[in-house]
Amino acid sequence: MVAVHSSTVDGVLRRTARRVPDRTAVRYADRAWTYRELDDAVSAAAAVLLGLGLERGDRVAAYGHNSDAYLIGFLGCARAGLVHVPVNHSLTGEDLRYLLEQSGSRAVLADPALRDRLAEALGADGPGPVVLPLRDSEDSLLSSVRGAPAGPGVLPGPAPEGEDLVQLLYTSGTTALPKGAMMTHRALVHEYVSAVLALDLRETDRPLHSLPLYHSAQLHVFLLPYLAVGAENTILDAPDPVRVLDLVESGRVDSVFAPPTVWIGLAGHPSFAGRDLSALRKAYYGASVMPVPVLERLRARLPGLAFWNCFGQSEIGPLATVLGPDEHEGRMDSCGRPVLFVEARVVDEHGRDVPDGTPGEVVYRSPQLCEGYWDKPEETAEAFRDGWFHSGDLAVRDAEGYLTVVDRVKDVINSGGVLVASRQVEDVLYEHPAVAEVAVVGLPDERWIEAVTAVVVARGEVTEQQLLDHARDRLAHFKAPKRVLLVDGLPRNASGKILKRVLRDRLTAG
């Protein structure tokens, strides 16, 4: 029986299904689910998972691409009292094995197309976790729930409570090995409310979900909050520019979230200028820093489109601050102000508030926060201290409370004893028309300690010297790059975040 005060992730769907049972909840490929059908499928999935011999609190990894089955698997875990472990579907070998072993997953929900990778990573040592296909086979989770009888059913044992863990959200590992942020039902439900209010999510919206659902931004800032308000959701396997533009032009979609790299790809697509995109009403960006010159180009092309900047990190669900459409003028580089359930400060290395306009680390207090890192007590103690969660983000706060992220604390470059924020250098280089993408990192240097180094993906003919001259004309000498490297691409995760740790390691080793 569900406790009278309980508020759980799967309960968000249950309430909407009772309010608007016959409204379309989700479309994927040629399948569509009403809210009643989706809720029934989630109950059936919970029964299937518990039927595998899993017990409340067991971890269940999800290793698959976007689909309706992926969503049902997550919500089925939530309803069964299991802890869902989303895994990057591009991981292989030791990286994949690490997440499965570190989380202690007893089962894996996997796309059949990825099972060979999974078997290779697990090896032949011991019995290993139970592997259940998500879809595309007769014995899959999707096949089981589609044939199940309608109705909520009765699950054995007590129902999950708000304080129970529901997911391990692994950090992206841009600076170290991934850590599993322990998210409770209560934390995520609070975050959903923050998202609905700060992002103006409405039941009349027609949102597209094309970023990986294993990533917390697409799943917890958009898909689940949109299910909470009763919108009609479309799920794509991936953010393919042609399919995204087709859906917008057809009127099926009017709300899109994407990281800057995807917006850059859409804006740079040959058909972008000639498309009728008048149906697109809401544009959300986040997951990594949007270069100001890129945002200016997008707003010039689509002047009637409302833009929201979403900022945060896995540990806080992940939405922490939002810059709304009416707040962009004069602060295009800001990530906005804290959302409803988030309190934020900007502090120095001693935990003392810094004056407005002075860089410092952002720290949070919030019911959205994780409970710590799975099986990592030292890292948990380091992040949660003095009553605040230390984000690792370096930002400045203005007199009106707007935050502007300067850098990750670990990405700040120490050049000759002076600290240089990589984002400022990147924004200057993005102003050059030949720069498609850029990442600025510090590389070891005998003279400078760390040499400011710009790694550039060019869109046309340009030389290192031309880019150096461009930066030196616009930056103080100590901030300007000492070197520019021209490359074909930058390492990134599937959410579009550039992996600066990987980039530094490659360049240092090379």
C-alpha cells in the first residue's frame, strides 16, 4: 500500500493517468501510448522485474538507446522499489564494466543490439547480472508489458517511499572516474516541480525528447516533468537534424531541448535557412555552456522563438538555475537565478560569501540534492561540507542574483600564477567566423606552469596565427592563448559536453 504522504517518481505518472487517461502521453517510432496505457505498462514492468527475483533496493542498469521501452523500464524500476542505473550506451569494455560493478547492478535492461558489447565487458567471471532485453525480441520487457492485462495490478511487499533511492545518476566523468549520485524519489519530485515552474512547461506543449534518456537533463528536466503536466511527448532515438527539422515543420513538435553542440548543428544544417520553423515556440539549451556568439546567431534567425538557459548538475537532479526568455537582454552569458527549491551562494575557498562580481565556487542547499555518492564516502564528505553541497563550478553573482558561470573550478588555468577562465577565451574565439567549435585547456609548461591552449575545429580556411592575432586583439596578454591547435573534432559525451579531461590527457600524452 502507498503511504498517504508518499510522493514518488512513478506516482507522477499515476496522477496524470487518472486525470487525463485517454490523452496521448508518448509517441515513439510507430507506437503511441495513452496515459492510461503507459501507467498500466509501468505496473506490468514492475511485476516483470520483481519476477526476476530482484528485491527492493537492488540496482538495475539500463543500457540502451532512446525508446518508449527505456522510459517504461525506468518507471517500472521506480514502481517496483528498485534503483535504476542509467548507463551511457556508447560505453564499452572497462568503462562499462566499471559502472556495472561499482553500482552492484543485479540486472541489466539492454537493447539487443548492444548485448555483444555487454557480454564482452562482463566477461566470463562468475554468474554476472541478469540481462533482460528492453525491446526488439519476443522475450523483451516491451513484449511482456504490451501483452499484460490492463489495470494497475498488485505488487508484492511495501510500495516505495519518498525517501527511498530511485536512481544512481553517474557524473559524466569529465575530470575523474564517474561517481553515482544517489537520488531519492523525494529529490526528483521536487526537481520536477522546479522544472515545470521555471521552464513554463504546459500540457498544451508538444515537446521533443531526442537527447539520451540516460542523461539526467532530458529525462528529469523535460520528459518526466512534461508527463507530470500531461503533455504529448515525442521520443527520438537521437537528435538527427533532418528529423528534428521535419517534426518542427510538420507541427508535431513545438518545444525542443538541446545542448549547444546540437543547436550549432541545427543552425549549420544546409536546409536550416529555408525551413518553415514558425511552429517552434520554445527552445531550451543547457548541459554545457552556450557560446554567446552562437546564441546571438540563433536569435537573429528565429526572432520570435523563446529561449531558456538551463544550468545544473547531476547531483541536484539536475536543474539548479534558469535564465528565462525575458531575462536574456544584457546578460546573454548568464545561467540565471536559482529555481524554486534551490538556494545558492558564491563562496571563497574558506566557505565565505564573496562580493558581487567576484568569482567564487557555487554551493547549494536543496531538497533536490542527492544523498551522496554511491559507495564513495570520502568523495561525499568532500562535496557535502559545512551544510552545503560544493558544486565545483566557478561563477560570479550580480546585484540582482543572476549567476554567470566562469568555469569549472578544475578547468581554471593557472598561467604564470594568474588564474584564467577558459570560457572567456572560448567566447572570444567563437567570434571568429572560421571557428566552428573550440575548447580551451591548460597544458603543462615549464615557464607558464600551464599554457593557455585553444583547440579549434574550423569551418573554413584559417591559420593558427590568424586565430592567435584575433584573440590577442581582444584579450589581456596573460589570457590570450599561447598556442592554437586545429583538429577535426573534440571528445565529448553523448549529451554534448566536451570532455576536457580526455582532451588534456591526449594532448599531454601526445
